[in-house]
Amino acid sequence: DTEVTQTPKHLVMGMTNKKSLKCEQHMGHRAMYWYKQKAKKPPELMFVYSYEKLSINESVPSRFSPECPNSSLLNLHLHALQPEDSALYLCASSRVASGPETQYFGPGTRLLVL
Amino acid sequence: GESVGLHLPTLSVQEGDNSIINCAYSNSASDYFIWYKQESGKGPQFIIDIRSNMDKRQGQRVTVLLNKTVKHLSLQIAATQPGDSAVYFCAENIGDTGRRALTFGSGTRLQVQP
């Protein structure tokens, strides 16, 4: 089983709202990732968690706040977003964050900021 | 920074033909490559991978070729089917210690004509 699940599938929020995206995997993977994908563009890395610790933050604005409560869960807390933050947010996981490891992606959350 | 790029943004083939999708990379430190398929509204789906110590790897109807001399990667799909229609991304994994994140190419849209 190589399934990564994400909720919600779709999210519409205003610029003053606070919302959270959730990601879950039960493959025993110890590395989890958040990517942002704009229309007709490739995914761009936002954050990497390795063994529940944040290891990479790709200079993401503080209005995006990641959290890894345990090895199976990854959250992305959203606050005071801008319309240009509208995108598909993808979660991925891999066995570990070091070495050549395949990353498996979830279906994504399509976010619209009004 | 260095990036992974694709030669053709859109490839149109007839059902039953073979498809070849190309990708150029420029980072000689890349040691692991993955091809992903992304259908509309879905997350990237792993197709096949290859490590830099190999030059060819075969899967079911797919073959990945790696030419490290010219830093070129290709995905061959045999007997292309309508269900193969999607955007295909190559991704490179750079071997720097502690930084195992994927860098995606710009993507090629494959259109299969029935």
C-alpha cells in the first residue's frame, strides 16, 4: 500500500480565515513533505519533515505553518493567506529523507483564497 | 539554481504507438531520478525510477533511459493507451547530505488520440 491521504479535497477561504490541511500515511515512512503546485506548473517544495522534525523550510512565508504531530500525520496551518496562495497543495512521504528514496504523493488539496 | 527541464511541452500520439518523453538535467550531483504521471485533478503518481549507476530500467510498458554523459533522461511508453494521457514530470534527487528533496522538470503533456 502506497497511499497518502489528504483532507479536505477542496477548500475555499477568505484572507482573514484560519484553516488547516491534513495529510496521513500508514506506510511507516519517516519523511513527509509539503509541496505547492500552481496550474500548469511542476510541484515546488515547501517543507520537509524528517523523523517528525522540520529539516527543510524553503523560505516559505510565515502565514504557512507546518506541524508533524506524529510519524503518520502532517498538517499545514493556514492564516491570513493571499489570493496568490491559491494552488494545489500536495503532501508526500518517503521511507526516510536521506538517500535515494521514492516519494509518494497524496491527491492534494485544492485551495482557493478569496 | 540548476533545474530539470523538458524539451517538448506537449506530445500527441496515436493509440497503440510508442511514446518517448524527454528530460534534460543539469546538476551532475543528481543520483536518483523519478518519472511521475499526473492526471487532471490528481496528485503525481510514481511510474518508474532509476539510480545514476544504471542506464536503463524497465517496468510494465515503460522504460526509463539515463544518459549521464549528456545529462538526459527519457521515458518510453510502449503501446500508448488513452489512459496514458496525462502530464509527465521527471524529477531529480540531488545527493547533497541532508537535502533529499525532489526538483521537478516543467512537465510534458501527453495526448493520446484514439
